[in-house]
Amino acid sequence: MANIKSQKKRIRTNAKAAERNRAVKSELKTRLKNARASVGTDANAEDVRVAQKRIDMAAAKGVIHKNTAKRRKSRLMKKVNAAG
């Protein structure tokens, strides 16, 4: 355990940030899974739109790198376009 007051605060703030990042990543995975599962159905357009929005939000918050976001969106759209 740290003795320095500022380091104790950093430990607390890092824990809060990790908790938020974990929640964002979890929702991102869920939305991507739903979008991939609905490929070829009527609900696919909405699922893909929401998944892309979550990818963009995660990149904007710094949870994932911007190039990772672009790659995930590209791969998702390749699957959608191949099916449709």
C-alpha cells in the first residue's frame, strides 16, 4: 500500500476508471455480438447502427484506440455486406 497521499488518490481514481472502462467494453462486446448474430435479418440495420455508435463512443472516451475502432467497424460492415 502506498504511503504518499497523492498515490493513494491515484489508486482510487484508477480503480474508478477501470470500472468505467470495463462497463464500456462489456457493452461494446454485447452490441457487436448482437449485430453479428442478426446479420441477414430485418433487425440487423438497427443493431449495426447501435454497434457502430458504441464503437465510436468507446474510441472517443479512450477505452479503445481509434484504429481499433476503425478496424472493428470495417470488419462488422464486411460481414453485413457479404450477407446482404
